[in-house]
Amino acid sequence: MAASVRLMLRRAVRLSHGKINVAAADTAARSGRRLAPSTCRCFGDAAGDRITHFGFETVPEAEKAKKVYKVFENVARHYDTMNDAMSLGIHRLWKDALLHAMHPQPGAQLLDVAGGTGDIAFRFLEYVRSQQERQKRRAARSMQTPSWRDISSSDQYASEDEAGPRESGAVVCDINKEMLKVGKRRAESAGVVAGLSWVAGDAEELPFDDDQFDVYTVAFGIRNVTRIDQALKEALRVLKPGGRFMCLEFSKVTNPVLARLYDAYSFNVIPALGEVIAADWKSYQYLVESIRKFPDQEEFKLMIEDAGFFCVKYYNLTGGVVALHSGFKL
């Protein structure tokens, strides 16, 4: 009950904040005063120059996109190795948890945004294949002792069976071409070709038509997007009615003791690992800082709802180090 009241108050504050800003601007214009800029995303001194954060640094929005691109261009070659080193391999369990929560069925179409090296897409295709094999085994067992209903319906659906079910597909979309190159090389070496495609695209302006995908995933990528609200609206647009949005992202640790240990590890160990493994301290310093600037679980849930999704929920993993958010397009 208290959480619901807090959410209602937060929404009311957000709406009233916009009205206050308009009224204050009107009053300032009449009095000749100039309003001070907001501490969060706002207009800078230059006309149309919006301000945002790049880690703990304040930068123009256009500059953040370039800086983030450079970070991932630098880390692409060592991205998977660093993921294992930074998370002690636990990132694999988090991604597995995403797939088990998704539980995709044969024929499902996935869009994995900021999916560069293909981890989610590979898991998705493997999961769907395992579901297909399970369904075939179940069908084979049932046909050994068919019921009269099975026999009478077999002719009716023969043409559908011959055509076969629609093939599942996964589209990996990433703005960074270096990340896509690494993902393609991984796919080729693993022999993963069928049902997989790679597209260079911006999460804020996806190069796809409306109502195209059954599932939209973004794993550890949405915090690097400049305009998260716009990316969420794009996710809603490209999903089919009934489609599901799923986001795996670093979040706010719920246990105070674990939070202190996590902060110490993040700021002292992760950049050092970046320097040793990838010869790049600064990029991993940014990645650590970007986690601290990302909205907490409840705030991000509210953002997803505001974008138009329904039945939005989240699940904390590893004490809130990571949160899995899920919502549906109705």
C-alpha cells in the first residue's frame, strides 16, 4: 500500500513539475529574470542543446552518443572476456534467467537491442530449438497410442502440418558496428546461422516497421541510451500486440552491507581489470559510473509504464545487483 502511494505521489510530482516549469518560465519572461538550469536532463545555454550525463560527467546529449559509441568501439574486442571477469561468470546465470522467464515458443520473433555480441540471441535460438525437440518427442509418444480425437483431427490439419510451423528468428540490433562484427564472428565460429540476422540501428529510432516482434530484449544496454524514454516508446512501437518487453540491467542493491561491498568492488576492481585485460581504465570507469546514474527498480518500472506498457513487473537478481523488468504491449 505504501509503495502504491509513493508511486502515485511520484507521478503527481512529475506532472506538477512540468506545470511549475511552464508557469515559472512565463513569470521569468515577464520579469526579465533567467531561470537556472535543472540538475537533470535540461536545456543548456545554447538553443536546443540538451544536457545529460555521461557517467558522472555532464555533457550535451549529442556528445554523449559519440562518447558511448567510442567506449564500446574500444571494448568490443574484449567485451565477452571482461563480462566474465567483472561478474565472475555470473552474467551467464542472469542471461539464462532472462530466457527462462521469457520461455519463448517455436515461431517467436525476437528483437535484441544493444545485443552486439549475440549472447541473448544465441540463447533464444537454442531455447526455441530445445522447445521444438520437446514438442516432437511429446507428439511422437502421443501417436504411439492415438485417441479417436487424434485420428479424426489428423486429416483436418494435414495441410498445416505439411507447411510446418513458422520458423523462429532473432534480430540483433546494435548501434555499434564493432560490437556487431564481434557478434558475427562468434556466430560463425559457433555455427549459428539459421534464423539469425544482424542490423546496425539506434534504439531511439529503430529501423523496423510497427508490430513486427513478439519479444523485445535489451540486456545491459539501456542505461547507455541517451533518451531512455524514447527508446521505450520505440520498443512499444515495434512489438506486436501481446508482445513482451524484457530488460536486464544493473540496478540498486537492496542489502546495505552488500551495497558497500559492491561499491568498493565496482570502483576499485572493475576499472583495474579493464586496464589489465583491455588496457582501458577510462571506459570501464564510465561503465561503473553509468550504473550509479541509472534509475532504481521502482523508478524504471514507472518509466516503462509511462511508455505505454502494461503488467509491468521486476525481479531482483543477486540482491538487486541486476533487475529483470518485464512488460506487455496490449
